[in-house]
Amino acid sequence: MKTLQKIAGLLVVTLFAFNTLSAQGYKIGDQATDFKLKGVDNKMVSLADYKDAKGFIIIFTCNHCPYSIAYEDRIIALDKKYSALGYPVVAINPNDPAIEPKDSFELMIKRAKEKGFTFPYLFDDGQKIFPQYGATKTPHVFIVKREGGKNIVKYIGAIDDNYKNAGDVSKKYVEDAVDALLANREVEVKNTVAIGCSIKVKK
């Protein structure tokens, strides 16, 4: 009986550790799984659709968050600069519209048209993808590089070091990371703290 109790106790500890680890999301060097999410053009999008991509700038963002709004033009600029070089932006709205109505799919379509998004803006329906990545804020960036057919995480964190004013940015984390990858160099700053709004989930 005592042996069974010990085994049961070990199982509980193991499951707790596994769930805690899973909740943390990806770390640098992890393989990011692909996804298939609906975009504002009503088409399903996955990373596998980009046959010639060298990697991706995956950004969890949304309509309503002032931090996300502050970065919209910079996200567009990142896509314009790096998409042609093999690192397109893929934006994902992780918020539950039942909690934050401003992040509904209909308003995503409207926002994308208003701003002239040049990249896919996808809806994480069911909120299954952002926990896998470990995104906690909007915006939250994950840069992945294709290596041997796998998407390997190379950078996690913020876009740059000044959300308030693009003109006062001194450290362009995403640009520096992608430039390093394009030059086949090691990314120097691999992790930064994402600054933004918390992702809205049902309690």
C-alpha cells in the first residue's frame, strides 16, 4: 500500500513538473510547431505555406492594446524590410474576444484594412497557439529560423527598447537578431522582456 502511495505521489510530482514546464512555452533552441490559423482575408495560413522562407518574425499582437498600436507602423516596416529577405512577419491575435470585444475577428479585419497591414494577421481561435509559444504580452515576438525543415527559436521578447517613441529607440532587438541570422552569425541578444498588455483569457 505504501509503495502504491509513493508511486502515486511521484506521478503527481512528475505531472506537476511537466505542466509547469509546458506552461513556460518555448526556449531558445526549441523547435516551434507549425499552426494553421484563419487570417483577416478568411484564408487559413500556416508556416509551411511559405516555401521559400528562411524563417519568420512571429508577433503576438492585437487591436486594442496601446503597446501594440504604438508598434503597428514598426511591425509593417519590419515586414517590408525582411519579407523579401526571407523573414516575413506573421502576426497572431491571441486574445479572447469574449473578454476583450475590441479584439474580435471582425475588428481585426477592419484594423488590418485601416493600417494597410502587409503581413498575415491571424486569429488564435481557441487560444491554442500562444500557450505553446509561451507568449504573455501583446506584442510578444518569437523569431524562428528554418533549419533542416524545422522552425528553431532564435529570439524571444520585445521589438525594441522604446515603445513610446520609435525615434528614441537605441536597441533594435528584432532587427539585430534577423540581421545576424541573415549573416549566419549568432544572435547576441536572444531574450528580452516583452513589454505590453497581458493576453486576455477566460478565467
